[in-house]
Amino acid sequence: MSKTLVKLVDSAIFPAALLIVSKVLGLVLTNNIFGLNWGIDHQIEQFQLFSVQILYTDHASIITATTYSNLIMYGVIFIGLVVRIIQARFLHNEHISPRLLTKLAENNLLTIVKTSFDIYLEGSIWLAFSWLAWFIVFINFVLELNSLGFCLSILLVQILATTIFFRQINREFEESKKNLKL
């Protein structure tokens, strides 16, 4: 296997696990905070993806649990994407300020300074998982488990984050072209 593919798979494991864990923890937190009446059903049926299902006593509880667990799931993945955007902007090894580099060295944090390959590979993975999280929100909207406003709000945030990420990549390309002309 190539080094790039290994790095890609290695970089995707954490966000994938975080997506699942944050969704489950979001459900648990929502159920406990709102005191929702819920239970677990375990049936093995043909053509069923999961044999364990969470059951609620009323539709309002389903909507509450789905909405807040989706918000937590998306929020956690979005924070990961924002960290990658900040790394691309401020912690890139080619244009980090000497003052920041000195402070990082004093605090033994030089490992957070990344190369272009690492930043944009990880950023692309987090971007893909944030779109996947939005797609989960959208599917729940289609199933009438989220409101349209919630789905559109997440979409707007996602479009903004995607735009910022791609503008950062474009800025990097422009700087590289400018340096090649010198």
C-alpha cells in the first residue's frame, strides 16, 4: 500500500469514530437531560441494518432526541474541521510567525505545526466527515425527525466552513505560485 493511502486511512479513523461516538453520546445526553422516556429493542429481522433500536413513547421525544444528538454530532465534527482550518491559517510550517514558533517551542508544542500535505489531507477528511454529518441531518429531515430550519442552519454553517477551507487552499496555491515566480 502507498504511504499516502496509509496516511489517508490513518487520518480518517479518528473522525469516523468521533462521528459515531458523538452521535451515541448525544443521544444519551439528550435522553438524560430532557428525561425522555426511552427503551432499547433487540430484534434480528431480515433486511434490517441494525438489530438494536432505540424506542421512544411519543413522536416529540424522537424529534427532541434526534435534533439534539445531531447538533452534538455535527458540533463535534465541526470543531475538528475548525481546528484544521486554524492549523492551515496559523500553524503551517511554511508561514508560521517567528513569535508564535518561539512560544510553541517554549511550551513544547512544536508537533502542532504541520506541513501542507498533513494539513490539507486531514482538512479534506474532516471536511468530508462534516458533510457526512450534514447528510445525516438531512436524512433525518427527510424522515421528519428534524425541522427544515435546523437542517438549513447546519447547511449554511457547512457551506461557510467549506468556503473558508477552500479559500485557504487557494491562498496557499497563490503564495506558492508567487514564490515560484521569484
